[in-house]
Amino acid sequence: MNDIRLLLKPGILALANKLKGKGGRGHNIRALILFVIGICFWFGLFLISRKVLLYFSSIEQIGTLISYKLLSMTVSISFFLLLVSGIITSISRFYLSKDLIMLHALPAKPVNILLSRWIVSLFDSSWMVLLYIFPALLAYPVVFETGPAPFFIMAVSFCSLAVTASAIASIGVMLLVTLVPATRLKSIFAFFGLALFIALYIGFRMLKPEQLVDPEAFNSVLAYISALKTPSSPLFPGTWVFEAIRSSLEGNAGPSLFHISLSVSFSTLLVLVLAVTGDLLYFRGVTSSIEEKGKNTGHLKRKKETWKNSGSPGHAIRVKEIRYFFRDQTQWGQLFLVAALITIYIYNFTVLPFDKSPIGEFYLQNLLSFLNMGLALFVLTSVAARFSYPAVSMEAGSFWMIRSAPVSMMKYLLIKFFVHYIPLLILTEILVVITNLLLQVTDFMMLLSVVTTFVLVPSIVALAIGIGGIYADFNLENPLKSVTGFGGIMYMILCAAITGGVILLEAGPVYTIFMADIQNRTLADIEIIWSAIAFCLVPVIAISALVIPLRLAARHLSSGNGS
């Protein structure tokens, strides 16, 4: 136990120093901004969850059943998110960390090293899921007007669920590493995990879950209630957590304590099984992983050959970017995920109930087309955050080759920009055109959407490359995590502000032109001037968002300030 405490101490001290603000004034300001943003988001999620539960509670007879069904779905989804996150994190922490050789050179038992790594893996894989899920859970005791007991039950049960998911993931990983090297195992899990998520996501959407709140979709009240009362397996850990929370909300202390005891005892048993399994298998798996790493040290040689055989350095960088994309399995897995999300996005437009809307169908279709332009740009923002933002951090320890090459930082960033800009532009334009065709919008709305998207896509991609370059971290084991930092949050905020600002700027002129067309009248001179000024400001904003972040990033990287 003393070994575990000593192994965890460096990480605890590093975290304590960050919390104490020893990273400098800039770090303190960034931490304060992140804290304020986090509190606002957390509170907003709580208010939305509370409003949804209040709406369900107002439905007679079946309102409580719907609320409990939502709670059951939340617990189940949380468990599977924790499980998948635990698998990926445990592979990295157990077998792919850079400090493994140093750790195993210490006078500590392998099982103690394993348990210390597992505790860190548990924290890494669960803190974000729990942080986002608790606001939704806290709305239940508030709406159901219970005492403080459910808050305690929720905290204990979800912590127990996180331990269970992480322990199952870690045991499974240790067993599989004896058969498959850890480097390949991570790619396999990442791919099949995404494939499973995509299949579940598409299947869930095709089931039309919105029918659960529409009794008219069922033939009878009994069929509706039976659909809401679908039982869960008594052997599923999420069932124990759900039953413990539901019993506490209903004031039944006995069943609540029974199910929470089941959850806690099972998670404790799994930790013991983890320790026994680690004592037998962990060191063997680490040894094979380190040997596998030794076989893959030729990447620098291949990069030098690329520089030598590709003509100009700029062309070499372009070739490297394209080759890296096609060779990285995680990139392809993410592409499948993006394709699934876009498929569902388009499918949602095919099932919009225009016939039930109190607003005129023609007016509603064009209104949705205008709002869809903003939604498509938000989709682009999230895709660029995954592919474009970490582009500079992906260089990792090889960035010195870029800095020593006869290529300016601005040219380097522009190459990155164009490699990502062209496919993202095609993706966004296809998304906008297909959804507009499904909505059967006017030619004016189609042209406006296509042109606005064409103008704003470069700005969003440039923001991703530029801010990703300013906050590049070349020491991360997984460069994709760079988007979860302060720079990633600022990128999302700026993209949301620019997209929202352009939509608001165009809203007035678009409404004026649209209504003039419906009323068969010509625009007044003041309306023409106002519309022209508004539409001319859009490219000004877009060019500013394109040039400024790239220049700042080039200056930052040229000065040697990259992490």
C-alpha cells in the first residue's frame, strides 16, 4: 500500500501545483476562464434537465414512468461510456506510457505499479463522464422534492459504477494483451468501439425514440405503458444503480441500501480480481509491449527519406500530411463516426412533421434552411476540432524537423490549412445542399446557404489550425487530447461566436428579402443599403478570422514557444 501511495504522489503533487496556481499568471487566468465556463455549462445542463423532468411530471399517470425510463437510459449509457473510455485509457496507461521503463526499474512489485496505474486510469476515464452526468441526475431530487438521501445514493452508486466499468475494462485488456500487442489492441478497440457506437446510434435513431413521449403513436395505453416498463437484467450493474436511485427517490430506504450494497460489493470484488489478474499477467504484457515498441523505431528514418525524395520541403510536408492520414487507423475510425452522425443529421430532415406544424409549411421550410446553415457550420466546427485542431500537436517529437526545414512557419501552417480545408469544404457544402433539397427551399435560400458556407468554412478551419498551433502541446501521449484544453475551448467559443454573429447579421436582411418576395413588392432603398452593408460585413469577419489566427500561430511557433 505504501508503494502505491508513493507511485501516486508525483501526479498528486503536480495536480496540487496546478490548483494552487504555480503555473504563472497566464495559467491562473486560463484556469479561471475554464472554471467560469464549466460552471455556466454545468448550471445550464441542470436547468435543462429540470425543465424536461418538470414537463414529464406534468403528464398524468405516465409522467413518472417516463422520468424513470430516462433515468434508466442515462445510467446504461453512462456505464457503456465508462467501459469504452476505461478500455482505451487502461491500454495507454498500462502498456503505452513513456515512463513504463522507469517505473518498472523501481523497487516496487508489478502488481503495485498496476494498481497505481489503474487508479490514474480510473480517474482519467471517468471524471468527464461523471462531471457531465451529475447535473442531469441532481435534477431528479429537486423535481421529486425528496430529502438529501438521494444525493448521497447517487454519488456513491455512480462512483461504484465507474470503478466497476474501469475494473472490467482493465481485466479484459490484460487478458487480451497476452494474445495481441498493446499497440495493435488500441487500434482494434478504437475501431470496433466506434463501429459499435455507430451501429447503436443509428439503430437507436431508427427506432424513433421520440415516440416514447407521443402516446398517439401507440395503439393503446397499455402498449405505451408496457413499452415504458421494459425490464432490465438483474445481473447488469447499471440495474443496481438505477434501482438504488429510484428507491431513494421514492423514500424506500431498505431496497435502496440493498442495491447500493450490491453495487459496492461487486466493484470491490472486481478490484480484488484485478489485483490477482495483474499479479499473474501484467509484467508479461508490459515486457511484450516494450519489445513491440522497439520494433517500430524506424519512423524518423522514413520521415528523413520523405524529405529527401519529395523535392521541395513544402511538397514533402504535403505528402507527409496525406500519407499520415491514410495510415492512421484512428483517423479512419473517426471518419466512420462523422459519416454516421451526418447520416442521422440528414435523416432527421426526412422525418420532420411539417404537416403538424401550426406555421405555414413554405415559411417553415425556408426558416429551417436558414437555421440549418448555422447547424451545418456547428457540425463543421466539431469535425475540425477532431481533425484540424490537433494537426500541429500531431508532429510531437518530430517538430524539430519542421523548425529546421527551409520552410517558413506561415507556409507550414498554410499547407496544413489547405490539406484540411478542401475536404471539409466539400463535406459542409454537400451537407447544406442535400438538406436544402430535402426542405425544398427557394433558390435564394439555396444560394445564400451555399455562399455563406463557402465564405465561413475557411475561417473555421483557420481558427482550428491557428489556435491549435498557438496551444500546441508536443509532449502529449495522445495529441487528440489537446482539443480538451484551454485552447480547444477558446476555439469552440470563437467559432460559435463567429457563426452566431454571421447568422444574426444576415437574419434581418434575409427576412426582409424573403417577405418582399412573398408580398410581391420591391425593396425600399434603405432596405437595399441595409442588406448590402450586412452582407458585405460577412466576408470582412471571415477574412479576419482567417488571417489573424494563422499569423499569431506562425509568430508563436517561430519564436520557439511551442510546448
